[in-house]
Amino acid sequence: MRGIPFVQVPTTLLSQVDSSVGGKVGVNHPKSKNMIGAFYQPSMVYTDISTLKTLPEREFNAGLAEAIKYGVIRDKKYFTVLERDLMKIKSLHLERVEYTVWRACQLKKWVVELDEKEQGLRAILNFGHTIGHAIESATNYRVYLHGEAVSIGMVCAAKIALELELLDKMWVRRIEKILIRAGLPIKHSIDVDKIIEQLVFDKKVQDGKVRFVLPNGRPGRTVIKDDVPEDIIRKVLEGQKESI
């Protein structure tokens, strides 16, 4: 069975805009997500956006998080289009949904072709995932959908960038606003120490240093930082914790 050809047929928005492109195959582990696996490309990816009509609203919204991610890390124009057309996308307007999926796949394809095995550039696709995966692990994958955790992680990353003077408040607010309009959470309800404990299991950790993908200046540009002080991480996580 090794090397068997297969066709991917993604039926959720999250898989259509993100996970169906790139060749990652794997399994989750109770201690961490997306760590055990390999790279193996499908023979074909067949995407039928009519399947999105079957999704609960929460699942559809979770997929929007990954689409928004591509606007932040690679394409300012795409980010602006998503801001403008978000309500049409949520109402499943055919042309707007087709464009949303097509452009996200195009952006990921460009990154993967340059770095298929995630040795460098492909790491930018993990924007929002450092804290997002930690949130999922800290809650045993039972509280937040992946896109919801990534949404919180993207806001945290944007606010870390703000603390490091890489991003101004206007862009942070725009990122927050589009996620809220998409029906996604931007705050968490978890003990901050538990999230920080999980950060060390992130796949981007090198030499014991947690690496963050951060927006740099504006959507479309990123920088990877492995020297973010823990007090800044803690401050941001505390600031994004829901008040009781």
C-alpha cells in the first residue's frame, strides 16, 4: 500500500482553502497536533464548493480563519477583498466563494512550490498556529475548532507584533474586526500558564526557542521571531483572556 495514488475531495471550507493543498498527511497525538506525519502529494484535488451548503455555520466560519490568514501573510489585496465581501461569502455567494477558495489555494501553492518540506518559507503558513495549537492542546481539542483556535492565535500574534513595534494599532484592529465579523472568537477562556506550557511542543521550536510568525508592517508581509520575551507572550495572552 505504500505510495498508493489517492484523490483528495475536500468538503469543508477549511480543507478547501488550506489543508487540501501542500501534501501533508499525518495523525494527531494527544500531546500535540500536526506533528506526526509525512509529505505525500495527491494525484488530484477535486473541490466542489456546493458541499459547503451542508456545513454548520460554526464549521464554515472556522474555515474563514484560514482564508483570512492568507490575506494577512501573503496578500494585502486579498485581505481587503475579504473585508469587503465577507457577508457575501458567508451567504455562499457563488462567485465570491469561488474566488476565496481559488486565491487561498493559489497563495499556498506559491509557498509550497518554493518549500515543500517546510524547511524555511513554508513556516509562514503557521501564522496564528503557534498559540492556536497550544490552545487546542491545552483544552484536549474539545473546546475550540481548529479555525477558532487559529483566530485567537492570529490576534495574539498581531498583538505581539504590536508590542514589538512591528505593526500599528490600525492593522491590529482590522484583523480583529474581520475575525469578529466572520463569527470567530478572538479571546480565550484558558489558564495562561497551561497555554505557555504547551508552546514548547510546537513544531517550529528550534533549540528550545519558540518561533512566532508575525505580521510585519502590514498584511502581506511577515517575519519569524524566536526571541519574543515571555513577559510579552504572557501579557498578550492575559489581555486576550475572557473576563468572567
